[in-house]
Amino acid sequence: METKIAVFKGKQVRRTIHYDEWWFSIVDVCEALSGSSNPRRYWSDLKKKLTAEGCSELYEKIVQLKLPAADGKFYMTDCANTETMFRIVQSIPSPRAEPFKRWLAKVGYERVQEIENPELATKRTRMLYKLKGYSEDWIEKRIRGIAIRGELTDEWQKRGAREDKDYEILTAQISKAAFGVTPGEYKKLKGLKRENLRDHMDDLELIFTMLGERATTEIHRNEDSRGVEKLGKDAHAGGSIAGNARKALEKRLKRPIVSRHNYLKEKESQKKINR
């Protein structure tokens, strides 16, 4: 599930992809528009008000989806798609309502555009990484890695791994075989918390990650693997291919590939030194 933070007038609004469209956290929208210090209570009161006004059909269109909270964990949260969100916004008395509707139309439509033209999503991703200070060479590898990861998860979904937990376990098996550590252990090694691990890998770490995942995808296809147990064995095999290549390079370079180094922070430090 793809989850992102959008920002309206300095307020964060969590959103996630569900059935190929954006769904927004209703509590976040209530906070952004009402300015309430207790947006959860505000949403609870608003629900009662909508029920009293005969708008109970709205609840059939509200879905609980897992969204990240301030503590870094994911919790089930009331969410609405763009159309339903428009109707909820109309019930919130706020001078920000009209600007929010325009904002909502814009960010809600992004996903539709990306589905019709996937190249737009790639362009947006490239621009975001460039603004963060990543080099063009690194961005090329990261974009390619995203595509490879997408192909792998598509295979997992088709072959019986349908829950986020399955994806997490399979990913950990590839990582353990490729690098000797799980993604969670890797993040701790690099001193990361909520950050995306791959956004802080250097070129070689990205390359071996891609090799492990691409090898796993090809094994799935070649052996027509089905079921989580077989997918797990394939994940270990694909990760081991990358792991063996990593060990061979480490032996030649006489240094480890897996390290505490944080790619982006090192680039920023280097820029300061050059100045």
C-alpha cells in the first residue's frame, strides 16, 4: 500500500492508495479545516450531526485503512475517497472549505493521471529525489529499483501472498540472504527510524537489492511458484544469489558493502566540505 503525506496550509493530511485512487484521513481533514485541538472528537461529533441530518449513506463509503501515526506504527483510520471527502467538507463550517476543495481536487486527481500515464509518476519521483539532493546516477538506480520491486510484488500477489505481513516476511528473507540482516536490522545499523531504508543506500547497496529481488522474480516465473511457503524458498534463493555476489565483491574490495553509512547525509557533508 502506498502511503504519502500531503500538506494543506501547513497541515499534514495522510493519504493512501486503495483500489487505485487516493483515500484521505478524515481526522486530518477535520483538523486542517476546523483548527480543532481535538480533531478525533470533532470528527466523532460531526458523524453524529451527519446522522441526525439523514446522511447515514456516507458511512457506507467510509473505509478504515491502516495509516502511520506519530509513533511510527500503523493504525486503522477512517478514510474517504475524493468524492466522499467533498461531501464531508461541505459539512465543516470553515473559510478554508473552498480552497481545500480546490486542493483536494488537485491532489486527488494526481493518481488518476498517473494510472493513465505512468510516466508522470516517474517524473514526479525523479523531481522529488532531485530536490532532496540526490545525484542523477543514484536516481536512475533508485527508479529502476522501484520498478523491479513493483514487478516482484505483482508476482507475489498473483502467486498467493496477499497480505502486507507476507510481503514483509518475504522481503526480510531476501534481505537476510543478500545482506545478512533484515530490513529492520539494516535500518538500525544506519540509525534510521521512520525513513525509507532504500533512500539511504549507496549505489552498491541498491544494486545488490535489485539483484536479489530481480533474481527472486525470475525464479518465481521459471518455476511457476505458488503459495507463501514456496515463495519463501524462492526469496531465500534469490537473495542468496545477490549475497554470494556481494561476498565475492567484498573479498576483492577488502571492505564490507553493508555499512552504517547514510548516502544522503554523506552527500550533504561532502557538499559542505567542498564549500
